[in-house]
Amino acid sequence: MLSQRLQRHACFIKKCVKDPLTPPKRATIQPYRKRTMSTYNLSREAATELRELIEDTVEYFCDQNMVSGELAYIVVECVAKAKQAQMQGIVS
């Protein structure tokens, strides 16, 4: 199920990044559907490379835009949760 944070911030990236003063709207939530979980494999090297890429990108963004790292990682978390829900067909 979606966390309350995702429900509050599902539209954050689409709407609030353009207008940070506008509060986020609620996502359109479809009825819960039982989903099958796929097994994914990721090597330790690939996982490390991905993590380092995310960290470098967030650091660069924060330096260029004078944004705190905490805020940047909250946005990354919201994007990740929203993208997972979208891939699972929970939100549109």
C-alpha cells in the first residue's frame, strides 16, 4: 500500500517543483490490486555505481541551486515512491 507520505506528495514533482508555494494535490489512487513481485538481481558493483551516481547528482544539484541535501533526498524519495506506484499501476 502507499505510504501517507506518498499520498501527500505524489504530485510534488509535477506541480510543486514548478510552483513551490502551491501545496501538493492528492494522487488519483486506484483500488488495491494484488500484484506479483518480480525478482530483480543487481550486482554489488552496479548497486554501488548507481548509489554513487545518485549521491553525485544530488550534491551537484544542491551546490548549483543552494538547496539542502535533506530536501533534495526527500524529493528523490518521493520521486522513487511515485515511480514505483506508477509501475505497479497503483497511481496514474
